[in-house]
Amino acid sequence: MAPAALCLPPATAPAAFFQQQSVVIKGRVTDEHNLPLPGVTVALKGTGTGTTTDANGNYTLRSNANSGVLEFSFIGYARQEAAFTGASTRNIVLRSDQKALGEVVVVGYGTQKKVNLVGAVSAVKVDEKIAGRALPNASSALSGMVPGLAVNQSSGMAGRNSATLLIRGLGTVNNANPLIVVDGMPDVDINRINLNDIESISVLKDATSASVYGSRAANGVILITTKSGKGMRKAQINFNGNLAIVKPTKAYQFMADYPRALTMHQRGAAVSQQPAAWQFKNGTIDQWMALGMIDPLRYPNTDWWDVISRTGNIQNYNVSASGGGENSNFFISVGVQDEKGLQINNDYKLYNARFNYDYKIRKNMNVGVRFNGNWSKLTYALEDGFTDDAPTNTAGFDLQYAIAGITPYDPVSGHYGGVMAYGEDAQAYNPYTVYMNTLSRMNRQEANGSIYFDWSPVKGLTGRVDYILTYNNQFRWNANMPNQAFNFQTNTFGGRIYVGENAGIGNFTNTGYKTLMNGRLSYQNTFGKNHELSVMGVYSEEYWYTRSQSSSRNDRLHPSLHEVDAALTDIQSAGGNSSAEGLRSYIGRLNYTAFNKYLFEANFRYDGSSKFLPGSQYGLFSSAAVGWRFTEESFIKPFTSRFMNSGKLRVSYGGLGNNSGVGRYEQQETLNTSNYMSGEDIVRGFVYRKMVNRDLTWEANTVFNIGLDLAFLDNRLTAELDYYNRLTKGMLQSSEMSILLTGAYEAPRANMGNLRNRGVEANITWSDKVGEFRYGVNLNASYNATNLEKWNEFLGKGYTFINMPYHFVYTYEDLGIAQTWEDVYNATPQGASPGDILRKDLNGDGRITGDDKKAYPNLQRDRPTTNAALNVNLGWKGIDVAFLFTAATGRKDYWINNYNNVNYGQQRYAFTWEHWNNPWSWENRGGAWPRLLGSSNREETTFWLDDLSYIRLKNIQVGYTIPQNLLKRIGVNSFRIFGSTENVATITSYRGLDPELTGNRSNAYPLNKSYSIGVNVGL
């Protein structure tokens, strides 16, 4: 038989031979530190043959083919291929995949594998593309990155253009900001962190992930981990720099034509007055028109926006060094950010330095330090830039009185202009003198340091001690320059005095420090191969101390001096106070995994706060969660293995707390001075300042979360879906007292309101590679609805009511603008004339009253209900392109502010060109606005109600990385040049400045768009 076998045709003999025999390929898979990797999938490419590595990282695979390619894949590591020929041994080292940061997620007091995570956590890897954007702060970088995290800007003001962060809606009517934790340090200002120093950001959104932060986690937690140099084979020096020019996305267009402005006043006066009674005569207007062309000093037509604004810029430069070895690693960084705002004299500069170091003392002992210092300098005129909405500043919104008939400044005489037209109000506003002469300058320094020591005496058991100290010092001073409005026509000073001759000096200092000590004990072990257990316990103590001092004197010896001692002591004042707070906590967590598919986690935190009285000081906040990796089940895997790589269902429920609505000494009896009668005399003595609610306790909320994590098509398509239901109970609010007590006492706070948030989130990602072309698309979206379920005090009719969204839309509906007297007569009587807005009589009582307002339960005024973002990344060879789109809907608010007033006064109003073109009149029947000085045209009706939905092209970035083979010749490791632009374009029907803006509607500081160029260099 043997000879017959040898007579087979040559072409088929090898095939027949290998059909009868198979080759064996074996080997070991380890990580970068030569540690075995169990559970790695080893597959024969192009076939269904495969296996997994055992507990020691070893594998054995039989193949009917004599040659082929093996594929090695493991969650958290880059996929790798290895060719084989015949029976052979293939030992593989898998490298961690930095792109898949989400596979190992930073959580409170540690890290967890993504596959075993049962809480709602989103992770962001901060790479050079994010750090290279021309952003003023780190909070703005989170826009569009995380589902359920709403990021909104309230201003474009340099130094105060941080974004408002809100996790899963409004959790409380008090402070709803999330807790920021940086390298284990709570209460760090995210906007003072250098983006180039950040390695990763984790957003904890449910009770399971956040309950280890207890009483301050009710609004979610943002964990920031800075770079450390771990995992680097050799030291590297990096330089990152970018320069951007800044323009407004949209600005108010004030009318730089004073004769037209006076004509507008005439039009307004004509509504109710004869020409003889008009404030401004035709002769005044004609004179200004004629002489304004030849004598702009005395007859100006000032374009105020051109005078008080400029092209801004942002510069960011950072140098860092990092590296590591077997026993230590380090990261050192210094950076500077220099920002020139759109407003003149609005400047901000921030310096940063960071030093992170870890050292392995023994095989089972480690020590490390973290230090960050920053120093900022801010210059500004008013608290909001162009305006100031503080009630104490009665001139905070005088920008609406910046008439075009004022000369800003005359460099020859050194005078700042004032009113010159006959009949004009002497209190008309010159913003230029305010933005030049009433500046505040604020310097702030912060130092944050920590040290840790950990020891593992036996396998699986680790003890760790952390000590953290943070310090801050802030000094603000102002020394306003004396100035008074000047009339260049009469060469005399006017009636408005901006800063008097006895101008003073003010110094304001705020200092504070915080200490934190943690003692942590954790145990982790695997029992019987299929049971993993992790237990952690923490004892924590935190202490805060702050002090503020102020001093001022009038009558400076010379206008150029700005020290308090440089003023006379005749008129002076001083003040100061300090406060302290303590928090003691006991924290625990248990994680259990069975057969790599059944997951369980339980957490608790027992917090005690010095803010509350004994009996109410402590609160217990606990949570539990379960997870099921259903694709690991043998009865499911045959149906899903061809298209689904992994699937996990997770459910969590727990409680969190909040004490931010309580002052440090609010529950303490305090005294105040007051006058009272003693016999027939009035004497001054001490009285109790307030009443104390001895039952006041924590705000508490409960959160239910159900989520689904899916991965398809070789992990190219991933999806994370979540539903949550959060109920905040006992919101802390000031109570109401009898009018007999009002004025004598301050009303105490009480736990009086319940607020529910329900919502859904989706995060879908597709990434793939075709040849040398790389691409990735991420779509994330979230929907949130609030409902005020309980309120223990009286609620009148308004936009806050039971079983409605918090601050819902509550408005008059209208019929539009009356075009004829017939329209007026056919409507419910309301004192209207043609050109006025006609309101609907919804209750049919024949009157227009507050009872005719309608509630819209699906719309909110303060924030959108729905947010979405689309991230697109493309790459080919050294070219990379990225797009970011953001969108929002579900918010409506009134477009009523100081700058579109149709019921302006008879004098000193700064008209925009819309005032000239848009009001209804008999000659302009199609006008977009109602008539000037009409009846009830400033009421909150649907005419002024705008949809603040928008789609925004948030960022475009294009970069090119020079090939390494060219850079090696000059000793450079990497070189990337890029261009980037922010807030490129916005699609919206909103008529105001920007649909993203929050805060006061009359704030005139626009959001910014920027165009930048930068480089990343690695040595």
C-alpha cells in the first residue's frame, strides 16, 4: 500500500497528507511587564478555529493548515497577528491599547475593568487632539464628549468663560454642580487645570459609581487623572503650543448714527405727544447731521461696539517631561495660558506647574507625591464684563444707555465725553471710561500637594495612606481713576461723575486651606479560578478653613497709587471673617465576579458633617448593583458569537446626599446688633439674628439605573444604553415665616421639596480601518425631564409648580400683531391699538389676566431637555481630521432684554439697527416687531418666546504628523502641526446672542469663535 500512496499525483499528495495530520501551535501571552494574560482569544484567521489562554497565559491550538496567521485579542490591549508555518511556538507580548481607555476605568478610590463595571461611568481619554484645541479651560473641553453631561457656557468673558457642568439634569434647586476630584483631591477647580496634564476623565453618573463620595456625590462626580509617566520605556520631552484669534459668534449691532437715534425718540414721542412737546427738535437732528461729518469730536456718531471691543486671542504653551522604569516614574509639566478677551482691558493669564512622582521602595511598597501649583492674573471692569447683574450695582446695565452722541475720549484734552445734545439726559452712559478707569485686578495662587504610601504585606492585601493639603490665596484690588463726563461743545464738565475726586483704594483678600487624610485597606483575590472578590474600606477626614479680609480708604494722595497706605485715613473701612468645616467619613466597597459573567457590587459611605446639629450630623449613603455578561453564557454564545463580541446588562440602585445648601454656621445660634427701647432711651445691643431649624438634615436622593453595554463586529461597533430615575428628597430651602416675625429673624432653612429626574442616554461608536485609512464615528445623546413632586411652602402661579418641570414655560399665547382696528375690536379688550401684540383670552372670561397663561409641561426655560453630539475622526497616513457637532432641544425662553426694548424712555437709549428696521408702523405693516411705545408689548407672550434649539459645528481640527523616519535624522521623536477652529457655525431660530448662553438675558458678552494653529513636538 505504501508504494501506491507514493504514486499519487504530485499536486495532490501534500494536500492528502495534511488532511490526515494537523499541526500544533502553542505559546504564551504576556503583557508589557511579562505578566501572564489569562483569557486572551487566540484565533486562526479566516476560520472558526480558536482557543483562549489559561491562567498562566499558555495556549495550544491545532490547525489543519500547515501555515496561517494567528490573531490575538484581549479587552484593553491592541489586537496582534503572528504568522506560523508548521508546528511552532509563538510567544506574544500584547501592548495596552491607549485608544480603549474605557476598558480600564478610573472609579472612586481605584480602577475597575470595563467588562466588570456595573455602575454608570463614562470615560474620556484626553489626547493631543483635545488638548490642542484653543479652549480657555478644561470644562469647555467636555462639551459633546459624554452622554448625560450637559456643558453650557454663560459668557465669553476672559477668565470667567468656564462652562456649567450638569450631570443628568438638575438634581437640586441648590448647588447642582458635580464634585470634581483630581488625583484623589476633591474640590479642585477644573478650570485651573492644564489640559495637557490630564490623562483621563471619568464621569460617575449613578449611585453605584458615586456613592463612595457620599454626601457630595448627589450631582455626580468627575474624576480627573493626571499623567504620571507609567508604562513609558524611556524619558520623553514634549512641547505643545497653539495661538488663536478670537471673534464673537454674534454681537449686538448698536446704531452708530445719533441723528437717527434722535429720530427714533421722535417716533416714540409721536405715539402720545404733539411735535411741540417732543424732547428732541428737528433743528437738533439737522445740526447733528450736518456737523457730524466735519466735527466728530463735538458731534460724534460713535460705534460703541467698535470702541469697547477688540479681536481677542488665546495663547497656550506647555513643556513636559515624563518617563519611567522598573522602580519609578515621573511627570513634570509647566505651562502658560494668555487670553485677551473681546472686551478692552479684559485680560487673563494662568501659569501652571505640575510634578508627579512614584517610587517602588520594595517589591511590596510604593510611595508617591503629587504637586500642582497655579497662579492667575485677571483684569476686568464689571463682574460680567460689559455688564454687572449684582443688585448692588445700580449702573450695572447702563450699556443700554450708551448713546451714539457721546465722544469716548479726547487724547488731546484727556477728557472722557458726556452728553452734548440739547435735551439729552445727562446720565447717558460712556462705557469707554468705565472699562478704562474702573478696573479690578485679581491675582490668585493655588498649591495642591499630596503624598501616599502603600504596602502589600501578603498577596492581595494592600494598605494605603494618603495625605492631601491644598492652599489658596486671592487678592483683589481696585483704585479707580477720577473722571467726569465732559461736554466738548461747551468745554464744561457734565452732570455724570463716574469716579469722584476723592477716589479711594480697595483691597480684598481671601485665603483658605484644606486638609484630607485617607486610610485605605483593600483585599483582592481569586478563589477556585472562577470567583473574584475585592473588598475595600476607607476612613477619611477632611477639614476646610477660609478667611476673608477687606480694607478701603478714600482720598488717594495721587491717582497713580494703589496701596491702602497711599490714601488719607479720614474715611476708611475694614472688615474680615473666617469659617471652618469638617467632614468625617467611613467608606466601604465590595465587588464580586463569578465565572467572569455574574457581577455584584455594593458600596456605602457614612458621612458626618459639622454643618448640622447633633442627631442630624451623620448620613448613610449606600448602593448595590448587579451585572450579567450574557454573551458569556454557553446557551447564548452560539447565537451571538458571529456578530456580537460582548453584551452586559447592569442594574443599580442606591442613595446619595447633598449638604451644599447649608452654610457652615447656619445651624449655630448667631447674634446681631440692633436698637431697642430701654425705658425712654434707644440703646444698641445684641439680638438673635435667626431662628434655627433643629430638624434640618441632609438632602438625600435615590437613583435607579439600568444599562446595557454591547459590542458588535469585532468590537468595531459599540453601544452603551442607560435609563435612570433619580428622586431628590428634602431639598434645602429658606422657609417662610409669619409677617409678625419677618424683619426680626431670618427664616431658617427646611427640608421641603422633592425633585425627580428621569432620562435616557445612548453612546454609539463605530471605528474601523481600511488599508491606511482610519475612521471613527461617535454619536451620543441624552434626554432628561424634571418633575417637582413636593413643596412644603405656598407656591403661587408661575413657572414653578407641583407635578411640573422645574422652571417650565408658563406664558400668554397671542394672536400676533394687530394689523387693523378690526383686529383690535375682534380680540378681547386689552387696551391695544394696531401694531400691538394681541393676547388670547384662554379662559374665556372676557378679560386678559394672569389666569390666561398656559403651561407647557415639556419645555424648560433654563436648560434643554435633550443634548446630542457627533464626533467624527478621520486619518490617512500622517493626516488627521476631526469634526465635532453638538445639538440641543427642549428649551424655550423669552427674547426680552435691555437691547430690544420697544418701550424705551424719552431719552438716552442705545438703539440697535433692528429698532430702525423692525417695528410695525402704518408704513411697515410687515414689521417683525410690534409698534414703538405700544400697549403691553413687553409682556411674556409666545410672540417673544423663542426656541433655543440649535445644531452647532463646535470644532474642526486638521493635523499632519511628519513621518518618524524623517524626524529621526534630527533627533525628534514626533512632530505634528495642526489647525483648529471653535464654534464655527450655528443653526438656530433664536433671535438673541446665542442659544447656549445661560444666565442674565441682558448680559452683552457674546460667546467666542476662534481660529488657531499649533504644534506638538516630542523629543
